[in-house]
Amino acid sequence: MSENFNIAEEYKSIVQNLPPTVQLTVVSKTQSAEKIKEIYNQGQRIFGENKVQELAEKLPLLPDDIQWHLIGHLQTNKVKYIAEFIDTIQSVDSEKLLIEIDRQAEKFSRKIKVLLQVRIAAEETKFGLEISEVKELFQEYLSGKFPNVEISGLMGMATFTDDENQIRQEFSFLKQLFDQLSKLQPLTTLSMGMSDDYQTAIECGSTSVRIGSAIFGARN
Ligand SMILES: *Cc1c(COP(=O)(O)O)cnc(C)c1O
């Protein structure tokens, strides 16, 4: 059995078991254009990368109708390299970054969809906004501060742990915040859940999961 056969099968079994309302971002970081194409050929159009350089290298090798999502920490000075084509930036973790995305979107006469990344994990290392910052940014957005950006929801990563209760608490917390903000203006996307915890995330209200290694195998 070839490895390519395997990744298509893994992909199909995951898709078949996802609720139809849950969006799948296939996380293709570190994967070759050939492997991405293999999943594309199964019908997948949304792919997520975490590095601008890597994304820029793969872009010309792959079909135009892929909707690229940036899912990793983005430096302000790199927004200009992706602003023309990126579908969604899932990892907005500072006001400075949001200001720059808005500025670059205007340059390219488009609106860029973003998610605000919220720090829900106990670990210090994870990027993300504090709850108070999320609320402030969303208020500014509602008052018209970022006209070239569409905040379509929130993204969060749970603590890397075997403690399912803790993961569940963190996801439920993010879901509560999502519901709170949605009362001010409806949001569509609650991006939470990766290979190891996406089923828990869906039980907690995720509408969008980001899955890499469960499809491609463990990364090097
Ligand atoms: C790498 C990554 C994923 C996918 O992780 P897997 O465990 O391989 O599914 C999801 N989200 C973010 C932000 C990532 O960096």
C-alpha cells in the first residue's frame, strides 16, 4: 500500500465522520505540494499553513482555487506577502497585526477574513489575545476601526495535555466567549480542535477544525 493511498484514505474517513456543519482546514505545513495535491484531488479546498515563506513557495505549485488559511503566528512585516491572496488569517494575536492586515487589505482593494486567536491554554508559550483584549478589539471593529477586515470568529488552542477535562474546560470557555460576542454581531467561525482533540472540540461547539498529522502522519 503506497503512502499516498493512505493519506487519501485517512482524509476520507475523517471527512465522513465530521458533522456536515463543521469546516475542515487541512493543515499542510511541512507537507510537499504532491501530498497536498493528493488531498486536493479528494475535493478538499481549504488548507492551512503556519509560515509565510513556506506558503509562498508552495503557492505557485498548486491550483488557484485553494483557499489558503494562515494558522500560525504572523509577523506584521510579512502581511504584505500574503495580503493579495490569503483567504483567512486565523491567528490574529495583536492589535498591531490587525491594523496592518487592514492596511494591506485596503492596498489590494479587498476584505480579508480573520479570526481573533484567544489564549485559552495554561501554557505560557502559546500565542493569543487575552479575553479583555479580544473584547476591546471586537468593540473597535464594531465601531468601524478596521473597515477592510472581516472578523468572522475566534480561534484557540487547548493545552497540550492528556487531561480531557482540562481541554474540555478550555474549549467550553472559548465557546462562551464566542456566544457573548455573537450577541453583539453574529460570528460564523469558532476554530478549535486539532488531530488529537478535535472530537472534544466539536462536542464543545467548534465549527471549524484544523487537522494535519491525523491525515499526513506525524511531522518530522
Ligand atoms: C500544526 C497546527 C495544527 C494541526 O496540528 P495536528 O496536530 O497536526 O493536527 C492546527 N492548528 C495550528 C495552529 C497548528 O499550528
